[in-house]
Amino acid sequence: MCERGIGWLSLCLLLGVLAGCGGSGGSDSGGDNPGGENPGGEVPDPEGQGRVFTVAPGEDATQSMVDAMIQLKPKDVLQFECGFFELDQGLLIQATEDVTIQGCGKDKTVLSFRDSVNVTGLEALNVRGITVKDLTILDSPGDAFKLKGVKWGTLSKVRAIWSGGGEPITAANYSGRLQVACTAPPLNEGDPAPDYVPSSSSGRYGIYPVESEYILVEDSESIGASDAGIYVGQTDTTIIRNSRAAYNVMGFEIENVRGGEYDNNIAECNTGGFLIYDLENITRYGDTSVMVNNVARNNNTYNFAHSGLVSMVPRGVGFITLGYDNIEVYDNLFEDHSTAAILYISYELIDGPGQTADKKLDPYTEGLHIHDNVIRNSGYSLPPPDLEAAANGDIQTLLPMMIGLKNLPTINDPSELLGSLDNLFNLGRGAHIIWDGLLDDLDADCPYPVDANGDPVPADANGKPIHTNQHPNPSCHYNAYKFDDQGQRKLPQWGSCIHDNQFDEDSVPYLNFHGTDGLEVVMALAEQDLSLLDPAELLEVIQGLLNLPSDRKLEDHDCQARFGKLLAPLPRVTIPPFEPSGEHDPAVSEEYVKFLCEAETAQDAINRPALAVDCPRLDQYNLFADPADPRSLPHEGGVPFVLNTKLFSDYATKYRVAFIPPGEQAVYQDGQDGANPNGAIEFPLGTVLAKTFAFTDEEQGTEQLVETRLLIKRENSSGNAYWAGLPYIWDEDGVARLAMGGGARAVSWHYRDVDSGAVISGDTERYNIPNANQCITCHGNDDQATGSPPIGPKPRNLNLAYRPESTFMGEQGQGGFPRVNQLQYWVEQGLLAGAPQLQIDSRGVATNVPRLPHWNVAGDGGEAAHSPADIEQRLRAYMEVNCQHCHNDKGAASNTGYYLDHFRDVDAGYGICKKPTATGGGSCGRQHVVVPGNSEASIVTCRMEAEHDPQRMMPPIARSVADDEAVALLRQWIDTVVDDSYTNAGACQ
């Protein structure tokens, strides 16, 4: 038994202590007896067993689900019974492994999240081994099923569905509404939709594994997503098979994936069927995917996306590829697509030659092998352009018109085409396969890219750079690996092979439209020159279009004839068997928790053995002099501390304390030399960080204690450190009870901010206390210790003299703690090692180490008050503390490519003209995260000021109202500071 660990305190140690103390103790024992009285002298077995948690429909379903999800340990099962569940919180699984979530069939177990306060229905973050099966998720505000940071994830026999624009799906009608046919998709908004009415208000992704590895989606379905139905992105080794997507904007997506496979799926009645591509400015780039035995048919629903790249997809396309290398498409059926069965395009078409801002992204698809497919009835009804969008510079909407104009029928008199404006914009037809004809030329002057240290980035076997988001953006697209020593393109490797496909004669087999060459009308619209819409001008343009440089020479892709060889078959994907990590311990038994937490402890000593488990009451740890007041002085030399810029939590006042074990030291680290950009000070095992949230009313002379959160650094049975996050809610009787499931409170506030001097007042009916798994969402970074590592106590945020956030305590308790520089105090008390010799000025600030300013005090960072530098400095401080914990390349939002850490340049990665990675309500219908000089057009402004909308609220956890003062600073920064001199600012055009 002594080989099995139980947190940072081993069972062997307990047995030894008990043997020395005889198994009894009392209040005078000095805390040496962790077990208190224990008749029989035996320590309870600490380890629980694999368990089954059952959730039944009804009023208590949400609470039962949350209570279960926060407990899941290896081999546990969360079982939903048959029926219709109305859930007002999302299902969140964090930092565990080898767990199962299941219903009793996707037609029999329906989880409705229509009224959820969370954006995602089911979300698994940083989980090793999870299976979700046999259930449906309905009306999730954002994504239905999301897996992020998952290794070995299986989604089997699940469905994501939204009610769409029709009547809501309810408990009374769901049995007849879950089966959605595909007979007559609406070609335009407002057209009859007998099977299903799509809606842009639906959530973004149906099934959404991202930044994961070894993912299997099988026998599953998505209906109605406003972005993609079944998507896998930024992932290694994934299979999507035997699944169906209907009435989504994009049916299936493989995005920035290395090693993807579509096998035996059906895409129908979407805007587009299948997509394989790389998106710019995110974590990494993909390569090598296979599409085999699939059916794409009748994907002709109008595009109902809000914004982003998917909003540019023309209706009526079976398969699209964009900026992705090495794809094999074979043994598929494509039929009944109004634009094209296959659309093969590049970012050059979207951005212009050499204009793709992300120079790590190869804008062109190469190594494309299309063979042995059956293709029928393509390109028969091109969608009309959105002239208003085109006039605003979104020329992508003109793509179908461009295809049609370059594929005109043979006529003698162009004036015959001018019967009506409608006819004009439906000229010509599409084709079975359409290529933009764009490939890059050798850039012999572009050097091989280097990483942040100046070393060459890794390369694959072909010499292609393997970029990640940690590499700086090069000045040019390196492409020498595509060319031989004579500067000739290596073919067919960096080209395409199309052969042995069965084309019906109803459409042109192939069209190469050579980009935008010859399309003056398109360019004029992009430049907002509408003079060409005059009929006389149009007639002249169309006469020129009749001889555009487009062609139908499919033999250009006959690799066998041209090169004497074909592209080699790509390997099918294989997912290896699951391997447990052993890093996650089984559940601790209730008897053992009681044994530790109810132990008698000396009056002024912390119950340190109990720190190995989650005690039901905060006072059982004995952290504070007054068990009923966490504002009183801490025991065992605990140190109160404050931050320069704090996390916004509905204007709560906070009391923070660090308890470092006696004789131990924390280690100073603050991103020195590019290391530890996300991490805080390194604390030793046994450290406890306590943060109490209170709401102050200085008019009434009251301060309401609401919650205390603990972070405890423990050690698991494998010897690995992890941080446990425990939320405690204060009752009216002055007892803080463990509330792993979170909660909500009605609160109000009225006080003068101690930093800015501004009077702040307000109230909310639902101040949200996060559940334990939500704590990990913000605190978890995969370059830190697992669990919920601290994010606030970084030296740059601790570099100030201590002063409580509230004047309520006066000189009592923590209010009377010494008002000296906190870093210097920790050094002098022997609590902090490795700090440089600090030089303290008259303000109590160390001037020779970094410091974040108070975000709401103009000039606090040393720049002239209200100057552009001051505004940006303070805005960056706020964004780091409130957003960066997720928006960094190791955090919960790493997949977005939008990073806000202290050491990052303000460029595309910081949001400047960055396109959103997904559409849906979260994009607010806007096209870029930050638009220089225009906060109204910037997505980030909409997200930060949103309230009561889980799709848009950012941060999405632990706030119910907007931080109005911070939003005002953000708007000031975007409108008056950010201009076209910022890197990537031109990409908003």
C-alpha cells in the first residue's frame, strides 16, 4: 500500500505519524495527529473505484450533471438516462483521463442547452482518453461538442442539432424533429425550406475537435451549424467516418490537420459539402489528408454564416480545398451542385498575389490527386453576387459570377445577354471541377525562415518548413523547396493529377479560370467603382470577356501522359490503441476525506495533512485567525498580497493570501529571456493561494463575503505536481462550504476605487461562481503544472506596495498588513528566492524589474498620461490579466491564434486585422478582431461589452456585467491609437 501516493502527503507518512501518536489526539497536540480519534487504529483506504454517475431528466438534471462532471476520474462513466434534458449549464470535462459520457441512443437521449449560460454544450479540455456516445446535443449557444487538447477522443453515435429558423425543438416534439431529410434546400434566404429552416443564430460548430490528437468521429451527425457541422482542426491523426452533415454552412471541415481522413460520410443540403484547407494565423499548419468513399450531394443551401472565411463559400460546392498540400480524393460521388463539384483555389485569389499576410502559410494547394470519382450535374445555377459586400471590398462574393463570366456560352451578339440584370449576373455555368489556375513562381531571394532564436525552423522530408505559431512571421513566402536547381517546378509533386473520373456530360468537366485575369468589372466593384454597371459599359466589358484567358484543358493534369507517373497513394490513417498516462489518480474515498478534514488542529496551525484532499468546509484547513472571516490575519506566516491590475469579476473586491509552507521558498520568474511567458512565480508543493471575493457598499457600511477560492499545489501518485482549484461559497451563518458545482448570488456594490478614485456602483442578479472545472479553463496552460496553476501572482503584477483593494477593514486584519513593496517583503521574509537586488522608489515600486501599470490610472506606467503609449500600455495590462490566461499559445483559446501576452508584438497575433477562426454569433457579424481606427467594426469590442449572451461574452466565465471603464479604454485605443502603421493593418482592406 505504501507505493501508492495520495497527493503531496503519502499514506506511508500518515501511518508513521499514527504509529508514533497512538492514534489519538486533541487540541493540544500541536497538529501532529492528522487523524484525530480513530478507533481500531486503521487509516481508511484513500482510493475510490471507477464509478457510474447517473443523471435523470427533470428539474435537478443540471445540478446532478455538474456534480458528476467535476468528480470524473479514470474509468468513471457519466450516464444520461433516456429522455429530454433541459440544462442551463454546459457539460465541461477537464484534466482527467479514460472517462465515458453516454446516453441511451442519439434518438432517445436529448440534451437541450437552449437556456444555457455557457457557450458550449459538451466541452472536454486537456483530457487523455474520452468517449462520448449515444446522445444528441440540441441548441447549444455556440459549439455543441468541443474537444480541445484531447489525446484519444472518440465521438460515436452522437448528433448535434439546432432548431434553426423553425419552431423550437422541445420535449413534446423532439421524437419527430430529429430526423431531417434533404429534398429541397433553400437556394436563397426566404426560399421555401420543407425539410429544415437554417438560421444564422444557430451555434458555430456541431462536432469540433481542435488542437488534439488521435480523434475518431463515427456514426454521427450535425444539423444546422452556422459554421461547420463536423470539423477537426489543428489536430494530428484524425478519422471522420460513417457520419452525416446536413443544413450546415460547411458540412465537413479538415483544417490545419496533419493526417486526416474522410471515409464513407454523407454531406447534403449544406452550403458546401467537404473542405480541406489551412487557415492563416493560428497554431500550426496541416498536410496529408485522404477523402474516400464519401457522398456529396445537393449542397445548395444559401450561405447563412455571419463572417469569417466560411461566409465566403458559394452555395453549391461538393468539395473545396484551399492552401493545403497533399490530398487524395478518390472513389467518391459528387452530384447536384449548382456551382461545382470540386473547387480548387488558393489564397492568392482572395488576397491578391503575394498579399497573404501570414507568410508562414503556403497560399496554394499542391499535391492534389483526384481520381476514380463519379461526378454528376454540376454548375447549373451559379449564385448571384452580393454587390453591397463587393462594394465594401469583399470581392470573394463575386467568385461565382467570375466563374460564369469566364465560362460563357458561345454567342454571336453579346447584347443578347443584357435582357435583365438578373440574367446578367447568372451568365454562363460552372463546371464539375474548377481551378483558379494560380501557382506561385520561385522566389529565389526569399531566405529559409528562422525561429525566434535565429535558427532554421524544422523542415519535412520535402524541405517544406514546419511552422507553428511560435515562429515569427517571415518577410516572404519561402518556396524554394518546390523548385529544382534550374528553377523549374517539381511536378507532379507540387502540382495536381486528375484522372479516371466519371464525368456526366451535363456539365463542363473542367475549367481553369486563371484567377481574376480580364475581370475589370470585378476589380471595379472591389474599388467601389460602380460606373461599370451602366449597360453600355457592361456591354463593352462583356465583349472583352468572351475572349478571357480561361481554358478547359483537363489534359494539363494528366500526370501519366506528361510526367510518366502519378502522385503516390497517400496512407490511410491509423489511430493507435489508448495508453493511460497514470498521471490522474482515482477518486479519494469519502471516509478518507473525513478522516483528514475532521482532525483536531492547533489553534494557530494550518491543517496541512488535509491539504491533500478537498475538505467540505473552508475552516477545516484552519487558514485564518477568524474561521468565519478570510479577511482576518492568516496563520503560519501567510502573506496578503494585491495586484497592479486585477481580473474583473463584476466589480468584486478581493482579498488574496499566499500560504507558503514553513521553511520553503517560492522562486522568482517572470518571463526572463523568453522563458515562462505565461507562468507566475514558481511555488513549492503544499502552497495554498486563497482569494476571497466580496462586494463592498461604503454607503451602507457593509461588505458581503460571497466566495473564497483556493489553489492548492499537490502531488499525485506518479510524483507529478498539480494545482487543485476549490471554490467555497459563504453562507449567511458565516461558514464557507465547498461548492465544486459553483453557484450564483445577487449582489450590489458602491465604493470608491482605491487606485483611480472613481466611485463605482451597480448590481447584478446573477454573480456567477465558477464550478471547479471552469476554474481549470482559465487557469490551465499546457506549459505549466497541470490543474489550475496560478495566473495572477507574477512579479510584474506584484511589483507595488501592499494596499488592500477595500478600505472596509481599516487597520484591522489584513487591512493592517505592512504597506511595503511586496516582492521586497517576500525576499526579506525568506519566502522568495532568485529575485534580483531590488531598487525601490518612493512609491514602493521596484524600478529595475518589470511592472504592469494600474490599467485605470493614466500615466501609471511612466508614459505621459493619456498619450498613445500610455493608452496602449494600460490597455495591454488589462488584456493580459483579463484575457491572456486563455489567449496565449498554451491556453484554452490557443486555437484562435489571438494572443495577448505581455511579451508579444502588437500585430496580427494581437488581433490587428486578424480574421476570426470561426463564424457564428461570436464574430458579431464582423470580419476582423481589431480594425485600426474603427472600434465599431472590431470583434473584440463587441465581445467585451456583451452581456447575457454566451456566444459573445468575453471573458465568458465569472462575470455577468461588462466592465464599462475597460471597454471605454479599449475603444479609445482602437479609435485613436491603432492606425495603418501597425503590422498587418493593411489586411483589413
